Amino acid sequence: MTEPVRSPGLWVLAWRRLRSDRVGLVSLVIVLFYLGVVLLSSMGWIARDWTREVGVNYAPPPFWANDQDETAKALPPPPEPATPPSLYGLTDPLGSVLADIRREYPHDLVTHDLPRRLTLPLGGDKWGHDVLTKLVKGSQTSLMVGLVSALLATALGTFLGALAGYFGGWVDDGLNWLFGVFTAIPYLLLVFAIAAVLQERGVTTLILILGLTGWTGVFRLMRAEFLKHRSREYVLAAAAMGASHARRMFVHILPNTSHVILVQLSLNVVGFIKSEVILSFLGFGVPVDVVSWGSMLNEAQNELVLGKWWQLAAAGTAMAILVTAFSMLTDALRDALDPRLQRRED
Amino acid sequence: MLLRVRNLRVDFQTGRGRSTTAVRNLGFDLPERTTLALVGESGSGKSVTALSLMGLLPQGLAQLGGESEIVWQGHNLLQGGEERWQALRGREMAMIFQEPMTSLNPVFPVGAQLMEGLRLHMGLSRQAARDRAAELLELVGIPEPRRRLDAYPHELSGGQQQRVMIAMAISTHPRLLIADEPTTALDVTIQRQIMELLMKLQQDMGMSMLFITHDLALVSELATQVVVMRHGELREAGSLRQVFDAPADPYTQALLACRPRMGERPRRLPVIEDFMRGATRAASPPPQRSPVSPGGEVLLTARGLCKHYVIREGLWKQRVFSAVRDVSLEVGQGRTLGVVGESGSGKTTLGLMLAGILRPDQGSVEVGTGPHGVQIVFQNPYASLNPRFTVAHILMEPLLLHGVGTTRLEREERARELLDQVGLPRNAMGRYPHEFSGGQRQRIAIARCLALRPEVLVCDESVSALDVSVQAQVLNLLRDLQDEYHMSYVFISHDLAVVHHMADDILVMQQGRVVEAGPADRLFADPQHPYTRRLLEAVPGRR
């Protein structure tokens, strides 16, 4: 018997084309780097202690420190009061309890504040948090929100678009009506309305808001794709063989639209990262105990008045690089996955 | 000599410094007032040749060889600049294309499009151009030409659109008319009218015509000179009689022999390999098929099939369009029912209903062994195979769906057997459809149908998109499979010669109705219905 031949599939061909696209490849490396950082940070291996106040207030980055006056000195940790302060003759109701705790766990109540540093690699914020670790943690939040909400929105849009395009008729009419309602309301207004109704602020809420409002673009495209493919002969042939509706939709048609889905997904990631930043900046985003690029930029508007520009620069640059790289990668992916280009090359 | 072509070579850039040669070493002469046919299958370079004569090759992508010569009345056009082409194009040489619908601008009335060329090239005033445009429409046989000037392209039928294109082309009294497959997209009866129009115009106006086609039967009717091309090279050139009666080149011989002819019904069609291997024209005529295959029990019965579509017009109004009206048929075991008709006759809708893909509005389809006893092979082998599936995946899908074979290995073995049956190598399993040629893809599609061991196979224009030489191979394959498995076929086609070759019984459809039905031999010999007669008379190459 002859040796079976395995031909390169679409993804292998796409990877080959992507590899020869230098801009796309560089963008891919940058995006992978960000994803790596996010992974490490979510595993708790880096930037776990971003809340520690390691520097002086508004510690500048080292190269900026030279221009500053030397008034900011390393502050020694405040001495622990030897005796409890005078209570004006009242007895402290918790005094005995505290004394017990102090006796049993002598180390827990000692503040181990190290001497605060005068400069930090990317500067410090109002409380002396290290902007670098804050940035890493913020990237984790922003990217997580962007990725998960984009996945949610794309999955929702794909599913609804598939239903509308494949079945047509009243299913299509109904879903189009829903689509019309969502697109008729100005986007930010819709997002604010949902945020106001949901009350609870948090990363999950944010993901839900973005995911549930952002499916419309994907829906429109996927509906058109399914409309186009459902009467293609290969789908009719599957029908003649007795393939069910679900099988025709998701096993036969869906892989043929994967390039559209992938491009939509990455466009959504970029869009939602920016949306998260805007929402957090406006105070509708992540809660106070979570840091994201948006909350960093929100803080930065007050700092900027004082001339402390580094937090703004750090968050802004990190975001700009990622968004640019992601957009470039999307472009490269679109080229690499276009089946028409593939045919020309054969 | 009007046009002389020598050493024509066209290369196409395919990216990253690579290129393919579309035409090499082509040379022919086209005298005044002559029709020359450029014949070839897909990829033969015939259309590229036409474009290079007009100077319309895509710039940057295509490159003409350094020794190429295109001599127009003694001047080599390749040495002049672009201005020379500009002066000739649309004035001295004109071109008509295959698809009239895409060649006309949909947002302007046809009159305006006709007048544009007249005012530009002939310097006519508005009123004079309008008068001339009406004259031209009359000349190409459009009724009520004055009124039709204000019609938009979509208001005209396909044949009328092609007539308008011809009117545009001849409006400047060109000396050369290049017609690139001008009738391929049209129905047989319309094709006949357009052919007659072109021949008449060529005579009356004293033009030369370069007629590009894949259909040798058409050539025999209108050309005096023939050039046969294959893979970008000239295979044979000469006068019509010479090429048709005593072809010297094996490829020309094969092309002439592969095509089913109305007069005879051989058991098998000769295929191109027979000739290319060096054997000259088959010495003895191939054995004729017995007039009617033995009929067994009836496998497929359809009674009173109807299918309507509701078309929305405006907001409230709707119109019911009947695609198929009250069609009944029976197909016996091992027999082939041919369904013929022009576009819009409802033959495809009928096929889809027989295969169980469309539900009929009225009537019923009964199959011997249940709904999947009928499988369907479509027209376009490029669209009927899922491009993301490997051949193995395509062939194993029906097995998986119907629980044939218990393990993956068993199913793979069955898929390999299917490949054997349709004459494809077993190592095709891991490949994707786009790596195969049109004929091979159609074999894969047939193999997929065979997977469920159907009793009836519906072939909806299954060989229409294939080149003549490949068509013969697929027709032979279908015939072999029928003999081996005693399947029944419903063979749907607009091509009467092919249907005549394949079918035992014929159903003639017009506008959703069956207008005539009966045994093939009787129906072709003695058609009763006027529509059937019209169809048969329109078949090219019957003289």
C-alpha cells in the first residue's frame, strides 16, 4: 500500500504565511509576551504584593530623581509606642484582649515596614505603590477583562448569528429585532445603564456588561456567513446524507467561517480593553481594591496636576503597545486566513 | 492579413518571484472577413490570448515574452505604446464576454451605455447617438428598440443582454470582433439565436471574428479557421474541414471523439488518454449500447410533486411562483431517467425534492429503502465538497452518520474501497479538496454518495462544469457504476447530447411542467411537443 499523504491543513498554511509576515510575527511575539506576564501574575508568581507601599509618596523613577530636590529622605519606620496613650481615665474595653493577642502572637502585630525607597523603577503612586508591579497587575485585569468578554461576546454573536442565518424565517426576524434594539441605543449609554442597574462593581460584572453588549458586530457578520453557506452544495450534500441541523451548522459550516470568527475575536479584544479603560476611568469599572489600566489612568488625572506623570505614561504606553500589536496581528491573521489568497498560491 | 500573431508568450507572476507560463509560442493568422475559432479546455490559455490581443492583460501581473509579435495590418502593436491600443480598442477591435450581466453597468439604462461609446468614438451628437443606438438594437434583433433604450440591464433577459453587448461591440464598425465564450452562460435555444446573429453580422459587416470556445460543436457551425490550444500551446491549426475531417493531432482527435454525439450511443465514450497514448482514432466504431437497459422493479416513484415559492413584493404584496407543478415520474432499477429543460424549468428543484433536501408542497416521493436511498451529485465540484474536510473525513462522514462500521479503522477501510471504486488513488485520503482537479473532485463527490449504497443517484448537471475530456471520463465512470451496482439515475442536464448519451427515458420540462416524456430513442427521433422540437433543433453541430 502506498504511504498515506497528509496535506497541510488551513492552519498550517496560515501559520506558514504568518511566519513570512514580519510585522505580524513581531506583533505575535509582543502579544505572547503580554499573555505570559498575565499568566505569571495570575498564578501569583509575580506582582503579588502590589499593595505594599514600598516607596515614598510619588517616588519618581530613577532617571527623573536627579532633578528633584533632596528633601525627600528615607523615612525610618515610626517607633512603636512603648506605653498605651493616655485614655483620660477611661478603660479601654479591648485593652485586655489586645494585650493577650500581643503576648500570644508577638510577630503579627509588628510592622515590618522596610525603609521606603526614594526611587522606584517606573516611579510610585500617591501611597508609594510600585508602578511597575501595579502595571503588571493592571495588565492582568485589563487583559483578562478584554479576553474573557471578547470570548463571551464572540461566542454569543456567533451562536445567535448562526441561528439567524441558518434557519431564517421568524428566528431571523426575532434575532434581527433584538440586534436592532441593541444597536439603536448609543453604546456607552447602554453600558452605563447596565452598569447602573447591576450595582455591584467587579471584574465579573464588567465582563458581563461588555460581553452582553458587544455581540452585535459578530452577529451581523456570522448571520451573513451562515446565510451564504447554508445553501452551498456541500451543506446540501450533508443534508442529503442525513446530517442534522446542528451538525450542518457546527461541524460543516462553522469551520468554514473560522477566519471571520478569529478576526472578530481579536478586534473585540482590542475594543473591550479600551472599553474597560474608559469605564474604569469614568468610575464604572473595576472596584477600588482592584487595579487595572483604567483605574491607573483615573488616578493619574489627579497626579498629573502635581506633575507626577509616570503612572499615566506607564499605563498609557502599556496599553498603546498591546492594542497596536493586537491590531497588527489581527491584520496579519486576516491575510493569513483568507482562503482566496490560499487558492492563488496553489 | 488583418492580424498576425507570432511567438506569443505570456507569463503570470504568482508571487515571490515565481511565475507560470499561460501561453507559449503561439502563432496564427487571421485574414480579413474570416471567422477563426480558438478552441481549448480550461487552462488552455485561450482567454489570455484574447486579452493580450486587446492589450488588456493585467499590468504588472502578466508579462509578454520579448519575441512576441502581434501584428495588426503590418504594425507590430507590441512595439507601439499604449496610445496605439487606445486608438484601436473599441473602434477597430471590439470584444464581448461570457457573462452579459456583469459586463453591463446595472445602474445605467442600456441606451445610455450604447450612446456613450458612439459619442466618444464616433463624435455623434446626443440625438444622433440615440437614433443610431436604436438602429443598433434593431440590428441585433431586440423588439421595440426605441422603448428598450430606456430599459435597465436587469429588465432584459440574458439573451437580450448579450444582444446589447453585441450592439455595443459593433457600434463602431470594428474590423475584428473578439467573442470570448459569448454563449456559454445562455440556454441552448438562446445560444442558437446568438450564434445566428453573430454569423449574420460577421457577413453583413465584413468583420473578422475571433471566436473563443471550449465547444467544438459550435465551432463547426461558424468558423472557417480553427486553432486548437492545450496548456498554453498550439496543438493544431488549419481550416475547419481539415481539422474536423482529418485531425492530425491526437489531442484534437480526442476532443472530437470524447464529446457525446446525438446520432450515436456508444457503450463507453473514448477518453483522452486513449488518444494521447499514441493510438490513432479508434479503428472500429465503439460497440453501441443496447437501446434500453433491462428494467427491473420500480425504485423511485414521485406523484404530483409541486413546489411554490412566495416572493415578497413591496411591503404587503406577495406573489406565488411555482417552480415545479404537478410532476410525476417513475424510475426502474438500473435505468436512467434524463430530465432536460432550460434555466428556470424547475429541473434542479425537482432533483432536490427527489433527493429529500427540499420538502414538496404537494405530492410524494417514494423510495424503495427509505429516504437515504437517494443521493445527489451536484454541478459544481468546487462547491459541493467541504473545503475544511480531508477526503477521508468527507467519505467517512456518511458512514459515521448512519452507523456503518463500528470502529474508525473499519470506516477508513470502507473509505479506501470507495476511492478504488471511483478510480482515485488510495493516498488521496489525507488530502484536501482544493488539491484535486474538477474531475477528481467530482469523483470524490460520487464516492461520497456511494458510501450509503444508494439505489437512486440524482445527477444535477454533474458533468456540466467539467471540460469535455474530463466529462467523458466521469460519464464512463457513472455508466460503469450503474452496471456494477444496478443503480438508477435521474440525470438532470441542459445538455441534450449528454442526456441522450446517458438516458433510457426522458422528461422534458418547461416552466415547472413536464411537457413531454417517453423513451429516449423515440423522443429524440420523433419529438411531439413544439418545445422539444425547438430544443433539439438548437443543439449545435447537428448538421
